[in-house]
Amino acid sequence: MSTRILEYFNYEQDKSLIHRFDPRTKMLFVIVLTCYTILFRDLVPLMLLFAGVTPLVLLAKFFKKWLRAMITVLPLVLLIIILNALLLKNVPSPTTAGLAMGFRFLILAEVFGIFFQTVSPDELSQMFIKFRFPYSLAWAISTAYRFIPTLTKETAIIVAAQKARGLQIDRGNIFKRLKNMIPLLIPIFASAFRRSWQLAEAIESRGWNAMKKRTFLYSLRLKWWDYLTLLLLFGLFALFLLQVIKQYPLPSWMLWQLPEKYELKSLAIAFWSWLKNLFQK
Amino acid sequence: MTYTPVIELKNVTFKYKNCDKFALENVNFQVAQGDFVLLVGYSGSGKSTLLKTLNGLIPHFYSGLFGGDVKLFGESIAEKKTAQLAKTIGFVFQNPENQLSALTVEREIAFPLENFAIPRQEIRRRVNEIIALLDLEKIQDKSPFAISGGEQQLTAIGSALALDPPILVFDETTSHLSPQSATKIIKKIAELNREQGKTVILSEHRLDRNLQYVTKIAYIESGQLKAFGPPREVLHNKNYPLELYPRITSLYEQLKKVTDNFAILPEKHRKQLLAVPEPLTIDDFLLFIKGGRESV
């Protein structure tokens, strides 16, 4: 399960429409959408938002992956809905609020998913450079990502080597298994440290931070479609701020709530009495 | 005009922290412009330590006891940072994977140029030049982790060359590679030495591949420079261990070249020599030179 969730946030090298947008545009998209998701507390606007974002998943060409991830987190979403529906007080309809929470979670998962699916680690680090973060931070992000395959390969070798010497990794209870991991962790850490030391030497020898400023062979450039989208997103953000300050009442159809008899609590009570009746007979 | 050596080491001594033995003890030598120096010695004899003193990795990067002076083009480097020296000295390390970090080969080569804030057009021009020089056109857009070890090492060389340093240092650069790629890399290094006049220092366990290109050999044993000079001189030095002689295979190859070219041996012997597979020992070799072994 955990690997499936990790996979969901893993960059997919594809040439979809969404991939062609600048990471800064996508960053603003994530910020604006997060703002709106937090702004709305009612079910209908959140459902509309969800319906609006889902096509973007299709455009980013990772619908299958998204579906798989959603199925994986479904129990969690259900838990959010049920707990909210049963435990929330001081709201007219706890079930509606619970469902709204569930949709909030789904929207956020979608939005962040789109970002990480379509922004490569390199673009991410270049974005940090454009935002005037220190270059070392940006470099660390892209290098960490680049070393994942190397370290995975090495870990596999270490595991195989220790197994060949009789280490039993998947035997015994959880504590024993954790204890069995120690002979793996020590060489893995040692080699990672050695690697990072050697890399530090190598980049130092090639003039790391030799000048205060540095230049770049490639850097990000906003295209016309980015400007257009940014304009739209800034407009949406302005609307968000306006709503936060002025607190306009939402139209009544947006405030729709589940009828009393479909509340989870009343459904549960009805179910309980039905069961009781069944056994009394 | 007085003669200034490109590299000059004066009484260089170094002891790593938490280690009771000296890694380097009073090392003195001078390297002239255009020299190809081969640094030979067993593992742990101090080869890497010696090379790391050349661009200040020692003592700036390793804590320990440092003494003596290293001069590049007559200037002491004691006050200079390693990063600043990248324009003077290009360093290529042993493990190809642990010295690359960029997304593509092209950007790896651009990395030192970016560090020195060279304008973009200039970076582009220089990168293209190096890619052409090292025949990296096919892999220039690939990740440095998706190419072979030999190509990785070529990329590292390209990156070290980017700032056009007059000195190139190779720390067992070929030891992780297959014999074929190693030969290719050494040939490239020799080309850089001969055609571009780079001063090269290369450390190695074995001499086979390099001997034909080198102008000087430095033999180091437990931190002391035991012999330094032209190859013939060093190989005849009594301090020089037999194990570090070029292997017989290489002797044989050279001999074979001679027999091919000049036919100095009588017809019969030459035929024998070429018909028999590589001799394994000197005795083996003498045996069929004498004609004691008809065929195998």
C-alpha cells in the first residue's frame, strides 16, 4: 500500500498537455486550489471543485495510476466520512460535513498528485532557483532524486550479500525483524556516506560555489499559455481573497444538505432497530 | 628567464586524524609542462592522498597534520580554496558514479562553467567543443546514470576539461572499468597530453596500458617517494618492486608488433611466435622462442 502511495507522487516522464506548463504555474495552481478547498465547507461546492479538477488528471495522463491510488486510500476516506458523520456536533448535518471532508481530501490528493506527476525533480529545483532559494538547496533536491536508482541498486546488492551469509530478514516477529535489519542498515548508511563524501570532493574540485553568482545553461521560461493560466489563477486568487474578506453568503443551492432521514446516525439507528426486530421475532 | 615547474611539491607531509602512520612523508618532486606522470604504488601507499594535495582537498577537506608546500606554476596553493583551483587543475576520480550529479551528460559538462558564472552562449560553445572532442554526441542528452562506466568516466573527464585547466589529475580513473574501456580512456588522456599540451598526472596499480605514453614514473611506497624519473630509469631502480612491472602479456604484445613490423626474427621463429597463444610466464615464452614447443 505504501509503495502505491509513493508511486502516486512519483514523476512520470510523459509529454502531456499539463507537462508543458511551467512548474511555477503549476505551483500557483496548487496554492489557489488549496485555498479554495479550505475556503469551502459545504458539500456542493467541493463536489463541483472535484468534478472540475478530475479532467486535469485525464489531461495529465495518469488516470489509471490515480484510480489505483484512490482505491488504495478509499478506506481512509471512508474513515474520515464515518468518523465525521458520527462524531461531529454543532453542525446541522454531520454526514454532509463528513462527505465534504472526504471530498476535500480527494481534491487535495488530486491537486498535489497532478503537481508531482508532471513536475520533474529538475524542474522543481529550477523552480526553487527562480524563487531565489539558495542554489545548494536546489542542487540537493535534484541530486537526492538522481541518486535514488544508484542507492536502490546498492541496497539490493547489500541485501543479497547479507542473505548469502545467512542473514534471515523475514523471520520471526516484528521486533526480531527490525533487529535483523541492523546488518543491512550499517553498510547501506556507510556506503551512502562514502558516496556523498566522494561527490562533495568531486563537485568541490569542479569549482562548487567558486563565484557568488552563477549562470545556468538552461533555465525556466514562461510561455504564452503560462501567462494566460497565471492570469486566470491570479484572478481566482483575487476572488478567493475577496470572499475571505467580505464573507458573501453562498447561494442556497450550494448549501444543500442531506435530508434528516439519510443522516448516517439515523440510518445506523434504523438499521439497529431493524436488526433488533429481526432477532425479537 | 627562470624555469618554473608546473607542479612543485616541497617536503609534503600528511597524517590523517586518528591514524598513527604518516600517509605522506617528505614528498618532493617537480613536474614540467607537458609531462605525463604515472604515479605507481600498492593500494594504501598514499597515491590518492598525494593527488589530493595538488588541489587542496588535502588539507582543506580532510582533518589531519599537514606540512610542506605545494606550488602550481610557482604559486603556493596553501591560501587557495579547492573550488578556486578548478581553473588550474582538473580532477577525475576513481568511481564514475560518485562524481556525477547532473541530469544529463551535457549539463554535467556545463556544471563547472556555471559555477564560474560564464555567460550562457560561452557555456554552450565550450560544451559543444568538449562533446565533439570526446565523441559524446550520442549520449549528450542521456542521464549520467544510464550510460556505461566508460562513458561516465568520459563525461567526468569532459567536466574536468570544461574550464580548460592546464593540469589534469586522474585518480585511478580506469580501475572500475573493463579493459577495453580503460584502454580507450587512456588513449584519450594521452591525446589530451600530446595534442593539447596538458600536463597529466595519473595514478594506477598497473603499467601495461600506460607505459607507452608516459614521460615520467613516480613510485610511492608507504607515503614515501621511492623513485621518480623517466620510465626506464625508475623501472631499473632497485627500490622498484617486480610485481609492479608491466605484465608479460603487454611485453608480448609489444614484441609481436615488432615482429610484425620489422621481421627481425627469423621466419621460423616469427611464425612460431605468432601461432602460439599468449605465453603465461617468462619460461613459457623462452621455451617457444627457442623452439622447444612445436605447437599447442
